[in-house]
Amino acid sequence: MMTELPLDQVRTLLAVVDEGTFDAAAAALHVTPSAVSQRVKALEQRTGRVLLQRTKPVRATESGAVLVRYARQLARLERDARGELGLSGAGEATRVSVAVNADSLATWFLPALTRVAGLCYELHREDEDHTAALLREGLVMAAVTSAADPVPGCTARPLGRMRYLPVATPEFTETHLSGRPLPEALPLAPVVSFDRKDDFQDAFVRRLGRGSAGPLRHQVPTSEGFLDVVAAGLGWGMVPEAQADPLLAQGRLARLAPDAWMDVRLYWQQWKLDSPALAALAEAVTATAAEALRR
């Protein structure tokens, strides 16, 4: 069995995935669509696996995602080498793609980016339970994730715990939650969630011994918007401590239970590459997290 992976075939596979079609990849590579098709077919024959789903847009299979990640790592190493040799274009910034959850992005993560000069960031916002999937698919180089086990080809280091508080406005609490025990009242009250994948509020209700949060759900897919909707009194929600504290101090929000909270452990996962850009970013993220998150 031939085990070599020709670079032109691997790069062509990456181009097809990034561009979405064989024709668009051909235009990007300045070759014919037939040449693109032949290279992908040859790579599939060489590996003995189907690498692409011929959909619109084209998507990598599980095996294809492994090679896509490999191709991106090769490109990263090539850019780093060119930079060390002084072959990069004048003023050309190093691009780093990172997946990060919305709450980290809204609270502590951005200051970490300011600690590293000369980088150009491509941020992908995704729930912390799903950011590792973007690493696995080769779409990003690093991720803030709740997954402690490293994705194949990656390293993982703990960042700390992000604390969430169950809060609502005093008026909401009086209207919907007073007069009965919290475990009985909360499953019937309007609730705010991030999106359909967000079951964090349900997890808190389950912790109280009930099934799930109420059927009246407001979906707000931004961290800042989520806070605004809770502060407007439309529902209760689990809000990051850093966002909730100022409004609690002002009396605009109230904790539903003084000693109740939920912590999410966050980790930094990144490719196993000897890349100065990734190493510098990892140090900045770890240092910022140490200042902002609970240990």
C-alpha cells in the first residue's frame, strides 16, 4: 500500500472543502475542474477511503476531515517557515483561526488577543460543548472548549471555571417565582436560552430535582442579547458571573437562590505544532484566563 500523501493532492482536497465546489477550487488553484477531480480521486484511491461528500457545498467525510486538518497544519508550518526566513510579504500578519464560546468572547477572551502583536484573528463563535468539533474538522487551529480530552493531533490545558448564576429581575421573581418553592415554580416560568442546543437552564432545573425549564422560551443567540433579555424581565437565565455582578449590585437583577450556581470547566486545545504564533497565543489566553476565571 502506498502511504505517501502528495502535497498537491492534499492541498487540492483542502481547496475543494474551503471553496465548496470542484469548479471554485479549480479557479482558486488555477487548474481545470478535471484536474481537481482527478487529484481528489487519486487521493481517495491512495488512502482507500471516501474523503468528500459530493453535496453542495462539498463536505469532508470523517476521513477527509483528518486530511483537511493535516493540510491546514502544513499551510501553517509553511507560513511560519516563510516568516522566519523573511520571505513573507511586507506587513503580512499571521492568521490564526480560533473557536470560542460566546460567553467567553463577551467577558474575558478578547483581552487575551491584545497581548499578542502581529496576529490576524479569525474567530468562530460556537457553544463550548461544540468548539472541539471545529478542531476535529480542521476548521480552526485552537479552541476554548469544555472538552478535557484532547482532539487527535491536539494538546489540551485547563483554563479555569466560568461560573453562571441563575438570575432574573426582582419584578419577574415576584410575578413568577414567589409563593411556592423554587423547584416547583421554575419549570413553569418563562426562560431565556441561547439557541436550540442550549440546555444549560434545563440542567440547572434538573439539579433542583425537576425535569426541565419551562415551555415558554426566548431564544437569544448572543451573550450580550441574552443578558439584555433577562434584564428586561422577559425570563430567567443562567448568566456569567462577570456579567451578572454589576446588575446585581445595582439591584436590577436578583439571584434566584443565594447559594446556587453552575460552573463550566474550560480548556484550551490547539494543534500539536511548533508554531510561534500558536505558542504565543496559548500563553496569552492562559494568562488572561488565570486572571478572569475561577481556579
